[in-house]
Amino acid sequence: MSAMVMGRHLLLEHAGGRGLTDAALLERAMRAAAAAGGATVLSAHLHPFPGGGVTGVLLLAESHVTVHTWPEHGYAAFDLFLCGAAEVERAADALDAMLAPERSVRRVVERAVPALPAPV
């Protein structure tokens, strides 16, 4: 039985770069990433913590993009889950381009369910 891919889930880690404490810049970068991947933004909420990092989410018609930053460690973790025709790698490329990390690491998981057997 073959699996039906529902979407691609990309975990993106940034070491260094811009935006670790700047919620407005992160939101612009995340919106640009969604656009680059061909996704539709439904809503956004980012929360800056006093004296520190940012956590946030873009809710997409195709799923989501999230971020959590730890500026004291020079680290940002992004979670990009795009379904349908949206292109998660292009979205990650846009984040890398706008935020210019010193190092970027990606891990991709295909989210899939087994295809249902044909009715008998």
C-alpha cells in the first residue's frame, strides 16, 4: 500500500543572524516565506518577551509557520508545515535570505497517511 503525502514539514534552525529579538522583522520574514512558498496567510501573532526572545505563529490556509528565538544563545527554531502545492523549501530559502543566519540546518518530514485500499 502506498502512502498519500499530505504535506511537507520542515524544521529550520538558525545560528546567529538577524531578528532574534525583533518581532516585526520576524513577522515580515515569515510573511515573505509564506509568499515565496505559495501559501496564504490567514493570521499572525508574535509575542516578544521582555529583554529576550520572540515566539510566534503564522496561520496559513496550507498549515503554519512558527518561530521561537533564544537570543542569549544566538538561536532561532522555525517550523514550516505546508500542504498542497505550497513549496516548503522555497519558504525556508526566503527565511534564510531575509534573516542571514551564520548557519542554517534543515530537516524535512513528509506527512503522509497510507492510501486506503480500493473498495471490494
